[in-house]
Amino acid sequence: MINSLKTTLSRNITNARGWKTNRKIVVIESDDWGSIRMPSKEAFKTLLQRGIRVDNCHYCSNDSLETEKDLSLLFEVLNSVKDKFNKPAIFTANTLVANPDYEKIRENDFNKYHYIKIDEGFKSIKGSENILDLYSEGQDAGCFKIQSHGREHLNVLRWMKVLKQNSIETRLAFNLGVYGLSTTITSESRKSFLPAFDFTNHEEEMFANEVVKDGLQIFKDIFGFESKSFIAPNYTWGKSLENSIQKSGVSFIQGGKIHRYTEGNGFKSKKRLRYIGKTNAQNQIDLARNAMFEPSENPNKDWVNSCLADAKLAFLWKKPAIICSHRVNFMGGLNEKNRDVNLKQLKELLVQIKNRWPEVEFMSSDQLGDLIKR
């Protein structure tokens, strides 16, 4: 009962402050596109056989690189529901533009990090060779807007340090092309490798700023435009990064209601409350997520009605409904059931939104940011 009251209070606080509108706007922000979390069923089985409970992590169990079939089926669902302006539902596809180059890292005896950009790396992956072409098709159809999630979903310095120490599980995962073993399933006592821009000293801070600038430049080189919005992996970034991404064209910062960061004397962990329309020192606008649709996380939960309740509350407070829905929910390379069941739920969610709020408008994150800015 107490937890329920806390949740209700938290949701109302998230929606109470900031930019308001009478329009019924729905934004779906989807993270992790382009990253290679679990490369194959074989890698998954090997890790499980070696005693690493990858089956207890829904990302390790379901999150593989998107295939052409995954995207085609997703686009079919998104295009099947149109808003008041006859525009399809749209995913803001927050994309990583590089993954570790395991072969080169091994050749350098773990002394130097190397990455491979997605426009090069995807060409050799069966079923994903033409992914970038499908990205473009989705953008042209108005159902898929690519935005930046950083260079890779990896804290490079932290990962390389543990690899150099020859930690057993991290090295085993590396040999299978896996960097993202969650701390909840590894026996190693270490911090997570996933928050790419988490740092604890000035050297790591400088490195993080170089990585984010590099990632945004690669994004522009590959896709031909600057990303107006940005979201850091694991919602974690230092404030100095906001200046770096602003110089690279980022005007809007996606994320949750809480911004986690470290800075200042001793680089102590801090938290900052975020809300839709809040601005920082660089006049960048916060886009704070206030709805969730993550069926892969807990298949037994009624995510459709839960998300509808989130949207209803957002609209009550005259806020857009910004739905968080990670890529993992719609991937079938490791588990087709994960994709097929969750796409049906997504279709139901979109249909219900349209039925309840016929005046709904589907937007991408950058479109919402432009509206707030105006």
C-alpha cells in the first residue's frame, strides 16, 4: 500500500511541473538500436553452460542486433495506426553508432580499445546486412526517427581495465563477442560496463567528452544529419557532457525523471530532478519520460493498461505522454516469441490510444522538442 502511494505521488510530481499543452501528444522513445548485446544463441548457451545465469536477465535473453525481419514487422505495426493528421505512430530510435572490435582489441593484447562503426560492422552479420537501408525506409515512411544514444553502450575504460586484469567471466564473455553481462548475473564484484558516460575522475571525464563528440560526428557521417536530441546510456552523464553535445547540435536531452551524475570534489554521486521543458545552462530542453511500455522486462504484467494509465495521467496534467520502450521488447533473433507477443501488445496499445484519444498526435522526440522551443 505504501509503495503504491509512493509510486502514485512520484508520477504526479513528474507531471506537475514544466511545459503544458492541451494537445494529446504521444512520443515513443526506444533505446539501444545498433548495439550488439547478445550476438547469438550459441553465445547465450555457452555462457549459460559455464554457469552464468544469462537466462535471468531479460536483456541477455532477448536483446540481439535487430534484423531486417524485426524492423519490417515493427514498421508494419507502427504504420497500421494513424493519428489525427493521418501520420503513423513513430519510434524515436535512439541509436548507438559503434560496437567493440573484439579482434583488434585481442590483437593488441587488451592494451588499446578499438571499435567498428555500424555502417561497416552490419555488412557481415547475416540478416542485418541491409539494416541501415531499412532505417532510411522507416524515416521516409515517418514511423522511425533515428536519434543519438552515444557511440557505444559501453564504459570503455572500465571494461578495458577489467579485461586487462584477465577477469574470468568478462574474458569469457569477450571471447564470445559479449560486453554487456549485467552486474545482477555476474559473480564478479565490479561496476556496470553499460553506463558509457559514468566517470569518477577528471581523466575519465575528459575521455567521456571525447567519446560523446566522436559518437555524434559518426552519427552525422552515417545518417547525413545532426541529432537534435540525445540520451546517454543508463540515463547517466556528467554535466560537462551537456556543453559537448550542445556544440554538436543537440538541443534536447531525453531521459527519465532523475538524472544521475558525478562531479565536483571527490566526484560524489548526485541526482537531479528533470521535467518536460526544463532547461539547463546551455538552454537545452529536458524531455522526461513519464510512461512505460517494457513487456520484455516482466511478461506477466498488463503493460497495455499500465501504459494507458500513464498516458491518462500525463494528459490530465496537460503533458505529452513520453513512453519509454527499449529495443529489447521487439527483437526476435534470440527468441521469436519475445518479438511476436510484444508486437501484438504494441498494436493493442496504439489502437487503444487512438480509440480513447482520437485527437492524438504522434511525434518523435526532436519534433516535440521543436514544439516546446517554439
